Amino acid sequence: MHDSKHPRTAFKILTAAQWAQFEADGLFKGAPVDLADGYIHLSTQDQVQGTLEKHFAGQDGLVIAEVDLAPLQSLIKWVVSRGGALFPHIYGDLPMTAIIGYVPQIKTG
């Protein structure tokens, strides 16, 4: 059941290498920061730009993958983070089957 307080989708920003590995494996276990923190960081649509600016400034070849949160509900926790906003975190692996779209080769300022 969908929680109406939260959006149905969120976004994961990956490097080109991380995306290629994700495509090959069909499962994403997390970027180094995710593995260090114990969960996969996601951003809502309104948070993606801020995440790009804060964590990915100057990087090329990024992929922004849109994640369907419905099949992952049992693994998602919404946690207060930057600016007091709630961010979705996945406590588990992200399967490629949950990716419903992506934008490749993003360049940040």
C-alpha cells in the first residue's frame, strides 16, 4: 500500500561506472558512501538538484535513475536530513527491476 505522505518514486544518482555495474549485475548494493552509511541514499524529485550540487559538483557522466518505491516499501525509511527534509533511504539492495527510467550522462556545474 502506498503511503500518501511520500512520493511514489525517488532518484538515485550514480557514476557511469556504478551504472554500468548495476546494469551488468541487475542489483545495486550501494556506492561507497552508501556502503559506509549502511543504506542506499535516494533523493526525491525536489531534492535531486541539491544532491547533485552538494555531492556531485563538477562530475560528468552521471546517471539519474528513477526508482519505483512501491516494491521496496519494506526496505525504505524516510529520514530527516539536509535542511530538515525527509529523504528516502533503502536498507537493502536496489534491484534493476525497481528502475522505471533514467537520464544518462548528466554534467554538473
